[in-house]
Amino acid sequence: MKQERTLSIEGKEYTLLISDEPQALLEAKASGRAVLGCLDTGNGEGDFQGIPYVVPSMEYVTEELLELILRRYLGLPWLIDETERLYIREFVKEDAENIPEEEYGKEEEIFRDPDKLEVYIKNQYGFYEYGTWAVLKKSPSLLIGMAGVSNPNLPETALQALPTLPDDLCWLELGYHIFKPYRKNGYATEAAKAILSYSHEVLSARLCAWIEAKNKASCALAESLGMEVVKVISDQTATGWPGAYLLYAEKMQ
């Protein structure tokens, strides 16, 4: 089976090949085409090694999936969500030039170096389909911060405090950083609420947050998202950082 599908991406039309024949997919990929493997059309599973996207059946082939595959192929960012005032999308290499100089801290190191950011985009988004995303103000169009989700990077005692989830769900850690000139405008909360919804609906995840106890604004944001404190850690030997930290997690229904 071979099926051609054409989609319009940012005003241009692109064609993608869907097939259950691994060799046909590899040949199309080698010629510079976007491809999608499909398993259940009667030819057996085959060897789809080297094909970045494979679905169990044609039932899983949606317009959204095809657009995602084409955007990955073209190197175009995926739009995570649009809110009243913001766009939340994947970073692009050019964003590295738009982080204000006063934000040049350790957490921005990857994102302010175009070459490092390019590697991050390919490896993080291409493998996990999530990560740290760009937060842009709509009018005027400006990069005002970053926000996203990651695999929890927590002390062992904090990891053990996370409630047990069903097998079809996972924990992801919420993080955000609105640049100084744009703080105290509610942008962090607006972005975080959109990311919460995206994490539920697309990533099948529930969110946790690791917050320094004295950071009252971040604590209030976590609570506005329906999170509660599940662990308090003030032992520096456990965290590696001075001061007390709170582990917030979404309340389980």
C-alpha cells in the first residue's frame, strides 16, 4: 500500500507518503521526502527501522499528525497553544537572538546559542515531542519568555513523594521563565494554564513543580493550577541547594 497525502503548511503545499512497505518508505526518505509508516494493512509488521513515525493503523492518521510530521521534516515549529494574549510554540534557531541580554543566566545558555538551540530542537522535540517552548506576546510580536515540561529532575525523596498514576499517565515537571520586562502581567499563569491543558490532552501527563518555598508568586501559580504540596524538603544534603523547597503536584481525583 502506498498513499500520497498533500497538506498546506504556511501557504505552501507539501506531499507525504504513507505506506506499509518499509523499503518504499526508506527510498522516499532517502530522496528527501516526508514519510509515515503504517503497520496493519496485511503485509505484516516488516522492519520500519529508520522511519521516524509509524502508526498501528490508518485510524491513527489524522490531519494533525500529518502536519506534525511535515513540520518536523521542514524544520518548522509546532504551535503548542494560542491564548488570548500569547502564542506558545516550539523554539526556532532564530529565537536565540531575541533573548534580552539581562536574561543571560545559566538556564538560558542553550537557548541563546543558535548552534546549541538547533541541536536541542532536533533532539528534544524530535524525540520527546515536548520540552521548553517559546512564549510570545501577540501584539506586538515579541519573545517574552519560555515555558514547558520536562521529565522530573528531582531529588529521590521528592520523586518518591509523587502520587502513583495509572499506567497510561506520567508525571512531567512544569517550568517557566518570563523575562524581567514582561513580569507581573499574568503571562506566566496564562502560559501555564495552556501548557496544563496540552499536557492532559496531548501528552497524557500530569504536572508537578519544584519550587523554592520563598518564591510566593510561583507557589500561588502552582495552586491556581490545582496543585498541592506533596513534599517539603529543607535538607540541603538532599537537594543540593540552600533553603526549603516544595514539591507541588496536581491533585488526584
